Amino acid sequence: MTQSKPRSDDPLEAAFAAARQTTPPLPDGLLARVIADAAAQMPVSERQPFWRLVFGTLGGWPAMAGLAMTACVGVWAGGALTDDLMVALSPVDAAALDIGAGLGAFDLLLVDG
């Protein structure tokens, strides 16, 4: 296929080329009205409180519940575990670490083999 190149002396082609080079002027205030209409259609987000941003960053309410529970256990462990209890649970005393001692009939499930 061959394409014919427009002749440079064609008056119609010269008029089209001139029309492509110039942009038509906008009516007064049209661009401002278009921008104002677009701004009116955009949703406005509300400013979030600081605590909600922190909770969202940490993972939401489920993560905060886990964090609160962990803090409660830490406070309990720090205050309730006395030195006597820590000695009783130390790895030196193997009887204190027997996991099947209080299971009754379920201790057979822990037997290997």
C-alpha cells in the first residue's frame, strides 16, 4: 500500500495545519467553573483522632486486645510470681515441670510409643 503525501501547495491542507497549531480560546470563567465543580464532587475525609490512628497502625482492635492482655499478664507475672514460686518452677526441679502430673486419665496420651 502506498500512502500519498499531501502536497505542500494544497490550500485545504494548509488551513488544516494552521487549525491544528492553534488552540481555541476558552470562554471567560469556564476553566474556573470546571475546577469548582470537580472540587465539589470530591469526597472530603474527616480528620481522624490520634488514638484511632495509633490503633490502626498497630493492627486495629484485635491487636490492641492482645496487647492489653499481654500487658495484664506481664503485670501479674511481675507482681504475683514470688521468689519461692520461681524456685519451685526452676528447671533444676524436674518434678515441678512434669506436664502430666495433674491430667489424671489423660496422662496415657502423653506416653510415647
